[in-house]
Amino acid sequence: MAEADQTTDETSEDAPKRASKMPLILGFVLAILGGGGGFFAVQSGLIGGSPEEAHEEVEPVAEDLPELAFVPMETLVINLPEHAQAKHLLFTAQLEVEPAFSQEVTDLMPRIVDVLNGYLRAVRVAELEDPTALIRLRAQMLRRVQVVVGDGRVKDILIMEFVLN
């Protein structure tokens, strides 16, 4: 009888071990089938479009550039304070305008130069020497020019020369 109890215990221990491997094998088979099915669906064009569409090259279409005019400004020479390392600031720019407003902006150029000259003289030398300051200065100068000529006439200010010497 003792042998009969041992065989019952051994068979009861073996049964759960065999049953625990079945979900692992089933998961592995389903993963392989899922991966193969996904590969087939993409390659055949069921998902993500047809393979012919993927290999077609799309030619870029160039858009027409908007009509712009550039009004040049004269070079401004700003004397810097005595304690600064550099003695002068050379500044040259062009104003990007709509072609219809080109003549109006040209007529207002003395006021634009006056505003920019006054602003650049008021800026601290430390700001001028900072390499990242040009972005802030450009935005400030553009806003001042737009106030002088009116909104919508000047789109941008293009800095051609900004030299400390």
C-alpha cells in the first residue's frame, strides 16, 4: 500500500509540470503566427498601403515665392563708450517689404535710421558683445521700424553687417 501511495504522489506531481509548459508553447506558436501574419499583411499591402506606393518617388513641387522687395539701409557707425573693448559698431541692414510699400518705406528712411541709431546707442555694450543678443536686438529693431512705418509694411529686417571693432 505504501507503494500505491507513492505512485499516486508521483503522478500527481508530474501532471502539473506537463500542464505548465503547454501555455508557454502555445504562446510561442501564437507569437510566431502573429509575426508572420503581420509581415504578410504589410508586404501584401493590406496594412500601410501597397508596396508599389512605397517605392514611388514623389517629386517636390516648388511653390511660388511671395513677391518681396528689399530696401537697403545705409551703414550706421555707432561710437561705443570708452570703457568698452570695441570702439565702434558697424551696422548695415535691409528691410523686407511688400513691393507696394517699397517707396513709402524709402521715403521714411531718415526716421528709420534715426530710431535705429538712437536704439543702438542706448543698448549696453555687454548686450552687444553677447553672441546670442543679435536675435533679441533684431526683434527690438524690427518692432521699432514697424512703429515708424506702420504695421504690415515691413515684414523683416535682414542684418547684413554687425561688426564690433
